Amino acid sequence: MGRPALTDKVVDRMLRRLASGKCAAGSQLAPARELAAHFGVSLRTMMASVRRLSRMGLVEVRQRRPVVVLEGASERATALLRPHAETRASPRVALLVPDNYLPVSRYAFYRALIEAVLCEAERQNLRAEVVPWRVDEQPAVVNELLRSSFDGAVFIGLRQEFMVPLKVLADHGFPLLVFNRRIRGLDLPTVVIDDYRASRRMAEHLARLGHRNLCMVAHPSSFAEADDKTYRPGKASGWVDCLTENGLLGTCIMPLYLPWETASGPYCRAFRQILSQADRPTAIVFAHNPYARAFLADLTFSSLDIPGDMSLAAFEPTSNLPLLPGGVMLTSIDIDYARTAQCITETALMLLAGNPHPPVIRVLPDIHLTDSIGPAP
């Protein structure tokens, strides 16, 4: 017989694959040796797992013939996963974070989010643990996860170069939630931030205050993220759409600035020259906290009167940023971290309970106004 703990794990992953509909009724499973290599277990463990699936009425095992998926296997697998999740000890979930985002104390957004998820997971009897996703050793990380005692994972800070390893995990039936990203071709559960609407609301507020020359400092990824059918517009898209609809795009000398890191920081010579002119933007919104930090720390901009000369706001937390003269904190456009953590945890629990397609939850950031925003000069 195969090792019981490994057999349990393989059966669980196979149940999830069947529940997701990836193995249609009447289709044939791959040969046992191929499946064993796929799951990283011995042939004996794989055969023991297939026999257990047969006893559950999910597949038909015939001597010297391919294993066939039975009619209704998807529905039955879903039903079998629920009591399995209810009787299991506290599920263990990995919070996957790219190692170049660690330690998270350097990133206000990720620090606040991860702290909130760890707190909510404990409240929900879910054992969560931060696991570094080693960018240069992704195949090894995938293998370690598949052989670990983790029941599932939440990926935080996903980037394009992680897509192939992510697909490997999904193909293995490893329960996986991807925070704030929908991926073309992979129907993975997610909780997303509605940055598009939040960006529009900020632009509309500034327009009501009389600002006609506005700028957003944004990363190219702030425009959109792809999913199976369409594109989910992001911060920069909401900003440009709002300026366009309000007839302001033509009055902005620099509606968008896409910075890149140089020896002198993210703000190039042309950006500095524009801000030294009389017709400079009267309001700047930073799409990410680090852009705001670099701006406030730059002596070139220290002579600006905020908000007399220019109004400032930033997405993500601003509590870790330097205060403006007079002890004023920068206006922030930020999520409710406790509520977002609750959405992530509840979605992960649904996934672990056998629901392969939990509903997508959208979180709308709030605008926390301070005296860094004022009427147009």
C-alpha cells in the first residue's frame, strides 16, 4: 500500500481536479506512472490513490485498460470534499510572497495586508504562514509546496514571470487563490481591488475643487489586468477615462507620468522641469506609496506649498510617509484591510471546502481626505 499521508494528499488533489470539471465524464486518466511523476509520488502511492477514487465511485479501474472517469464524478467529488474539509484539523495555508518583496516592512501596503490576513486567519481557525516565493528557484518552490503539509495557498504580489509555475500548481489541483489578479486561461479564485472606480472618484473630487491640470504618477501595470474574456481596467485607466469625460485631458500638461528608477530616483529631468514651471500640475496622485515617498524625500520639490501650490494624494497607506509642514498627513486612497482580509480568508475557506469557483469579490478603496488636498490655486 502507499503511504497513508501521501495517499490522502493525492486523493484530495484528485477530488479537486474532478470537482473543477477538468476531467470530464468518460475521459481517461493518464497512466499511473505518468500521474505518479505528475504528483511527485511513488507508483504504489498513486495506484493506492486511484483505487480509493474507485471505491468512492468516481472512476472505473479495469485490468490492463485505462482508468475512466464515471458519470457524475464532478458533483460527487464536490460533495465528498465538503465533509472532508469539515472534519479536517485547522487547514494550513501558505501566503506566497515574492522574496524581493520581503521583508514586507519595506512595503506599507503588503505589510498591512499580510498582518490583517494573519490576524483574520487565526480568528477563522485557519493556520496561515508567510512563505517566500524564491524568484530564482521557482520550480523548487513548486515542488516543496506540492510535497508540504499545506492545504492551499494565497498568492500575494503576483507578477507576469510567475505564470508558468502558477499553472503547474493549478494543474496539480493545488487549491490556490490569487489576490488582486485574474489570469487569462486560469480560472483561479480571486479577491480584487476596484482601483478603477477609486481612481475616478479621486479625479472627480479634484475636478470639483477646480483643478484642471492634474497628474497621476503610475506604473504601466496600473492600466489593466487581463482575464479570460476582457481587461479589468486599473488606476491609470480610471484616471484617464475621468479626465476625458470631464474635458480635462487637453488641459493637463502631464496627465500621466510613468517613472523608472535611475541613479537619482524615479523622477527624471523632464518631470522636474515641468514642476518648476508656472503651468505645472495643480494636483498629483501617486498610484503607489513608494512614488509618494520618493517625491516627499526629494529636496527639488521641498519648496512647494501643499496644498497652496499643489494638492497631493496617494494610493495605499500613507501613515509611514513623512508628514507635510504643519504635521499634515498625505491624503490616501486605501482599502479596509480588515474587511479585505476577511474576504480573502472566507474565499480561501470556500476553496478548501470543495468549491472550486468561489465568487469574485471586489473591494472598493476609500478616500481618506486630509489637508493635503485643497482648491486649485
